[in-house]
Amino acid sequence: MSTLPSAEKIGRAWRLHRDGDNQGAIRLFEEVIAASPESVDAHYGMGLALKSMGDQRSAAVSFQQALSVTEQALTAVQLTSHAEGQHGANDLETNIDDRYMMLTRMLKQRIEDVGGTA
């Protein structure tokens, strides 16, 4: 197992995926997920690598895991926003929730693309 920081492993895994070495990418994404199970980037990258290898079912599981983490983060951001007197569901005063809202839509689309249900 590599001793690289998670962010560096994710970067290397993405490079491997772009270069067509999906097995290598999956190994690195698995290492990141083992150390940081809440890593949306690792779950998403794992899903893309699995999809590229034709494993639609496993890709759907990885995308679903990324979606679950993203939805939890969005809920936390919205609760914090509401507690601070902001709008809660879509705080137009900040862009903190925008990332999670975009990721939620994107992940639901990916799940649908591989035949899963979000």
C-alpha cells in the first residue's frame, strides 16, 4: 500500500484512468476509499474506471456511494445555512451548497447511464 497522501493518490488514479490503465486506477481509488470512505472523488473515479471496463453494476454501486456521501454533505450544508439564518434549501448568498447540488445531479445522471436507480 502506498504512503502517498489521498489527494496525490486521487490525482495519480485519475491519470491512470485517462491513460487507459483502469485496473491501476481502481487499485489507487480502493486505497483512498479504505483510508477515506467519504471521498466523493474516489468513489466517482472508481465508478468511471469500472464503467470504462464494462462493469456497469459495480460502477452504479460506486456512483451510488458517491451520491450518498454528496447528499449527506448537502444536507449538512443546508442545515448549517438554515441555522445561520440563511435560506437552507438553496442559499443564494453563498456558493457552498452549489457544488453538492451540481454533484447530486451529475451523479444521478451517471447512475442512470449505467442502468442503476438513484
